[in-house]
Amino acid sequence: MHIASDIVVSLYNPAGATPGMLSSGVEVRHGDYNDPASLDAAFAGTDRLLLVSSPSIAHTQRVAHHMAAIDAAKRAAVKRVYYTSLAFASDSRAAVMQAHLDTERYLKGSGIAYTILREGIYSESYPLYFGFWSATEGEDEVLVPHSDGGIAWVCREDLGEGTAKIMVGGGYENETCLLSGSRTVTLGQIAEKVSQLLGRNIKLAVGSEDDYVQRNLGKNGPRGEEEFLRKWATTYKAMERGELEVVDPLLEESVGRSLKPFEHTLKETLSIHGSVMEQYAK
Ligand SMILES: NC(=O)c1ccc[n+]([C@@H]2O[C@H](COP(=O)([O-])OP(=O)(O)OC[C@H]3O[C@@H](n4cnc5c(N)ncnc54)[C@H](OP(=O)(O)O)[C@@H]3O)[C@@H](O)[C@H]2O)c1
């Protein structure tokens, strides 16, 4: 039996802890990937570490963050590190997977027992894959390069619950587990679903990488930069190989119920733009 007071939560910004977290009984500490001493203090006295991958998209910095956490776990004599990797294949050339593969290698060589949890693609993040589409920007043709995929989408809440249950339940020592959704949805099918939900005719086009870069150049943030776009295009090469289509029953078995369908998250995400739904939904 585990209770909340068995859990230490290491936050970069403890002031951002939610009231629910603070009242739950977990102990909140400060841990910064860039400050090894803070990680020593954050991990002191703990025996299992869930290392949630760093949000940095810069490869070197991201891997350095993970290495710092694994080194600190070793100093703190943590008995098992659970690492949230990503669902691409072990030999993937997808740029976004490379920091995860480097981290997996480092963790395997660390001497600490590990469980690598390759998390499926978040349903909530679908616009990243669906050509950066936004219901409010009025684009009716969504352009992606190479492939319209097939992705075993999974929502963050199911991943969180499944991960917690796997950590509590034990097992999977020195194993790599895939936590995928229970079925795949292609980008073409997303175009159909969005069209139905909004009463618009959103079409998916699979074009060349150059077309994809041209379509997005100059848009806000990294997605408007050629270097980012060329790297992100490797995601679609991986999808062409079927890397994100793999369905594993482990997550559904771990939570002990059906996983939330992709369509539910899609509807919720579109409802966030309430006025758009009202404007377009028929
Ligand atoms: N599977 C997928 O499809 C998918 C999609 C997107 C992202 N991801 C990965 O999953 C991770 C979690 O995603 P998320 O959406 O939960 O991200 P998120 O909400 O942005 O969480 C990132 C966390 O990193 C913390 N952080 C930032 N800088 C830090 C530092 N220097 N030291 C320690 N902690 C630091 C932040 O702490 P504060 O809150 O205290 O600032 C925040 O809690 C991401 O970081 C990314 O690697 C996966």
C-alpha cells in the first residue's frame, strides 16, 4: 500500500505547485537539471525515480539534463530509474527521438536498474503532426511531407495513470516498454474528423519536404524556421516506416479500463476554441 506521503515531487519551480498537489500530502522539493546540488537534495532518500524528459528541444542540452538527473540518482543510491522516452523505433532517424535514444543508452550504462517507458504520441499534441493546423487560422488545406502516418495516439492522463500503476506494481526491470494508445488514427482520418466536427472541408495533402518548408517558413516560433522544419520532417519519414503505428496492450492493461479515444481529446481540444466551434459546428 502506497500513500501520497511516500512521494516526493521534484519541481523546477515549486511556487507553481498546484493547490491540489500541496494538499495531497506529497512532499514538494526543488530540482533543477542545471544545478546538480539541487538534484541531490531533491532525490535524497528516494528509491524510485520517474525521470520526465526535459522539455528542451535542443539536443545537447536535453541529453545533458537527463545525464545530470541520472548521475544524481546514482549518487542518491536510487534503486530504479523510470525514464519517459518516446514511441519511435530503436533505430529511428526521427530527430526528436535522438535525445531519447542517447538518454536510453546512458541510462542502460549507468549501472542503475531501469525501466524505459516509451510513451506514445500525446493526443493533445496532434497539431504538431497535423501540419501545425489551428482551427482559428483558417487553413483548409493541411500539408505534411512524406506520409500521412498512422499514429497510436494516447492522452496524457492515461499515460500518467498507467505510469504510476507500473511504478507501484513493480516488474519490467531493465526492460523497455511501449505505452501506446489502443488504436491508430492517420492524419487523413483526422482531417475527416475535424471536418465533421467543425462543418468545414479540411483536406490533408501529402507533399514534398520543400513544399512543407515553404508553407511554414516565417510562421511564429521555431515552426517558421527552416532548420526546425527540416528536422521535424524526419518525423514523417519515421511515420512512413510505421514507427508510430505500433499498438501495445500494456498501457490499457495497466490502467485496467479502456483508454480515452483520440476523438474525445480532439473534441475537447477544439472546444477550447469555443467560439470557433460555435461558429463552424453544424
Ligand atoms: N509523448 C509525446 O507526444 C510528447 C509530446 C510533448 C512533449 N513530450 C515530452 O514529455 C515531457 C513532458 O511533457 P509536458 O507536456 O508535461 O511538459 P511541460 O508541461 O512543459 O513540463 C515540463 C516540465 O519540465 C520542468 N522543467 C523546465 N526546466 C527545468 C529544469 N531546468 N530543471 C528541471 N525541470 C525543468 C518544468 O518545471 P516547472 O513547471 O516547475 O517550470 C515542467 O514541469 C516534455 O518535457 C517532453 O520531453 C512528449
